[in-house]
Amino acid sequence: SSWYVKKDELDWNLNYNKVEKIRLGQTILGYIYFLFHGSFFWGWYNMLIFTVTAFLVSLFLEIIGPKIGIFGGVYKYHDFGIMGIKFMGVPLLIPLIWAGLIYMSLNLCSLITNYNLLNKTTLNTFYLISITSFVLVLLDMILDPIAVDEKRWEWEIPGVFYKVPLMNFVGWFFTSFIILWIFHFMQTPKSVMTQSKFFVIYSPGILMGILPAIAARPCFERNLKIPGVIGIVLTIIFGLMIIYKYQIIG
């Protein structure tokens, strides 16, 4: 019942407050899983470098973003919108979410393209990082309208896409690309353990594939029709790609 809360009740509905705590726990537990997954397939050193890079770069850009317009202009996080500790106005949960979403997107795009970021092939790396960043932009076209509608954050000058500025999506691409490009030059090359089961190697990517459909539910609940449709279409496309690759690899 905590899922179905009208948007004008978000700041006082007790069920919503309860489910926020559950979401916080899910986010932390999910990223703990990604840490162990990455340590197994990338090694602890690479996963540590990725985690620190993603956290610090995204935090830095979130701090300076409102000042220089990286994400489409001046925006602010509401006090009741996101749980947890804040640093210079940015909830520390945000860079953690950045790291988790990038890891999931990279895993999915590695499956789709057959490219591995843990090598020094510049052309393939540029292509993989670009595709990964673009997938995150598509996901953000679903997530940001929900967040604005739930009053988690808002822009001083609302944008045209459900109050989200279009430059915000450019900022998402830029942030993801920079994080992965820095990690690429700092990581130690390592081969993926292909003897592991398909659903173990690509479990983060499979989760990324169904995440748009999961996010589409509150979109339709809040009359955010275009983001909801994008979510359903993306999951169908990703699902077909995953099935195709499973038939070949699995």
C-alpha cells in the first residue's frame, strides 16, 4: 500500500515515509551486491577505483552543477525528498546511486556490444562508454520526471520535459562519460570469467534491463505518460537483446 500514494500526500503520508526507508535499504543492499559482483569479475582493485571515481566525480559535479549549469540550470534538493546525510547540499545517497546505475548500464552494454571496458582498445572503449552513457540518459528520461513530481528536487527555471531541462540529459551523458573514461585509464586490464553462468555475469545488466519498466509504474500512476511509455519500450528492447544474447552465449 505504500507504493500507491497521491503526489500531494508525499510530505506527510506515513506509508510513503515507510517505503522510503525500504528504498534506502534496497539501494544500499543492491550496491553491496554490485561491489561483490565487481570484485569477482573485475578484481577488488578495479572495483575500488570505479567506486571511488564514480562517487567523487558525481558528487563534485552535483555540487558545482547548480552553479555552472551542467544539469540544466540551478536546482535544489528538498529536505524531505531524499533520506540520509547531505554534503554541501547534496544527499550522499545520490553519488551512490550514480555509481550503481553506471555499473548496471555498463554491464548491460558490455553484453550487448561484446566489448569489455577492462582493456586498452581505445576505439571499442569510446564506443562502449558512449553507449553506456546514452542508456543512462534514456533511463533518466523516466527517473527525473518522477523525482520532480515527487518533489525530491526541482529546478529554479523548470524545463520543457515534465519540468526537467533538456540540458540535464546532456549533463547525465557528460557525467557518466567522464566517470567511465577516468576509470578506463586507471583500471588494470582483466579478462571476464566467461566460464561463469550467464545470469551471474550479467545479473546487473539484466536488472538494468527491467528497471525502466519498474520505473514506468509510478509514471503512469502520476500521469507522466511519455516517460512511462519510454520505460515500457526500453524494457522490451533490452529484454529482446538479452534473450538474443542468452541464446548465443548461454
